[in-house]
Amino acid sequence: MKLLVTGGAGYVGSVCAAVLVEHGHEVIIIDDLSTGNREAIPAEAELVEGSVREKAAEVLGRGGIEGVIHFAARSLVGESVLKPEIYWQDNVLGSLALLDAMRENGVPNLVFSSTAATYGEPEQVPITEDMPTAPTNPYGATKLAIDHAITSYAHAHGIGATSLRYFNVAGAYGSIGENREVETHLIPLVLQVALGHREKIFIFGDDWPTADGTPVRDYIHIRDLADAHVLALETNQPGTHRIYNLGSGDGYSVREVIEMCRKVTGHPIPAEITERRAGDPATLIASSEKIKHELGWNPTRTDLATVVQDAWNFSRELGDRAHSAARVR
Ligand code: UDP
């Protein structure tokens, strides 16, 4: 299929773009490179540089595009609390521009990168898709608003759509991993301590209602996540909007993640407790039974050790790359 991948230079988008290319799809990427990396884009893909709001109509207006995988978004919980305007404008208005361009050009197939943050603080875990959605931060609220928009566009205009609600994506695939200019995610930050790029890791609160007092998250391997996108794309039904959770089904506390990073890296990784981060829920664990049952999704990298090991291999490679680039300069 000829596909548009928005946000294909980002961490999740670029791994999915690589996997789609491996599956024989032709990929066009829209990315403004504000947080993504040009080097992460597969060589076979075309890059259209700019925002989704600016470029969606132009690219889909070329014709021949059969499906869209929509990743482009602002995605930091803490930032969304401080600067909600960026999230409502870029996430919601960008997605509406994309949906309109799909409607106008008769593009029938959409996979949307949604999030566990749409559920907010869950009443119970694991979280199933029928549980109430009550986001605790603007990031989750914008993604939920887009999910609602997709439902109505799918029903009214015959688009076949799937929203994939990711829990905490981590790990690496080949030479693509988490490589952001400003890193805020737990595993890459902890690994930066192991690499000697940071002195210590700050734990955002140890007074949460969890077993060890630190927040619990469900870490899903990026490669397993990419497989789910391909499955969703290939099975979308016209006029239907499906929603699936994607996680490993196991929860790990911040302390447990740090401990696993110590084990994998052999580094002591000093940690210090600091204040809670605004917008964080205490526990997020996915039930992914629905996508396993309905689409046959079969994640194979579900243990935290594999996730951290792959992330560590990537972080070291990134460190080596930065080191040789500095020497060339
Ligand atoms: N976290 C932390 N210190 C950090 C970064 C994250 O304690 O330097 C915690 C954060 O409060 C959350 C968990 O680690 O409970 C995962 O955070 P991350 O930003 O990786 O993903 P999120 O759950 O926000 O999507």
C-alpha cells in the first residue's frame, strides 16, 4: 500500500515506518522535525517537511494514498500541563486537518497513535477499553478528543480506523531508539546516568498509593508495538472505529525499573526522591486481551529485562556515535 505516516521521524513513528517498509509498503512521511530525527527516517521513505496542519491536504491531495498512520503529536505529560495551548493546537487541530484531508480525498484507512493517558487514574487495573476515560492531563485530553473525532468521521464518512492506546513504550529496534533533544522519559534518563551523562536519576515522589510508593507503569517494547500497527492497518473495516490497548500486561514501579537498569548495565545508578510531577497517575497497567483476541497480536518481547537491554544497547551505540561525531568536529 501507499501510506502516509505522520510523525515518521519520531521514536515510535520511525520504527513503525521501518517495519512498514519491511512489509513492502511505500511510505511518505510528514514531520516538522521539531522533536524527531531526520536520520531515523528509513532511506526508502519520502520526507515532506512541515506540520500536519500545513501539509496533510497537499500530500493526500496528490492521490493514490490508501492509508494513514498518524503519530505526529506533542506527547509530554508535564509540558502539556504547563503549556496546554500547544497541545490543543498541534494535536487536535493537526488531527482535524488530517481527517478533513482524508475525507476530501477519500482515503479509507487510518491507524491513530492514542494513549493510556486517555483513561486518567483508573478505578482498577489492568485497564480494559470499556473503562471510563477521564484524563488527568491536557495531553490525554487532546488524544481523547481526537479519538472522539475519529469515531464520528469513521461513522459519517466510511473511514476504517483503529486507535491504539499505548502504555509506556520503550526499548529499541535496530539503530532506532529514544533519542530526543530534551529527554523526559524514565528508561532513557536512567540509562543516561549509567552512561555517565547524568549524575543521578530523580524519582518523582515516593508517597504514591503503590507497593513501594513510586508510580507503576506498563512498559511495552517498541517492536511489539510496531507489529500492532501493521495488523490494525491490514484489518481496518470501513465505517468502524476500533480502540485497542497496547501494553505488556505487567506493571513495574519506578524503583523496579531503576533496579532492572542497574542489573542490565552493572552501574550503581544513584537515585534521589524529589517532588511528584504534575499530571502523573499512580498506576497504569494495560489489558491487551482485546487486540490479542480480535487481531491475533502476539507480543514477544514482554519482559522488562529485554526492553531495558535493547534500550541499553541503543543508548551505548548513540553514545559512541556522539563521541565519533565530536572527534570529527
Ligand atoms: N519518572 C521519574 N523520574 C524521571 C522520569 C520519569 O520518576 O526522571 C517517573 C514518572 O513520574 C512516571 C514514570 O517514571 O511515573 C514514567 O514516566 P515517563 O515520563 O517515562 O512516561 P509517562 O508515564 O509519563 O508516559
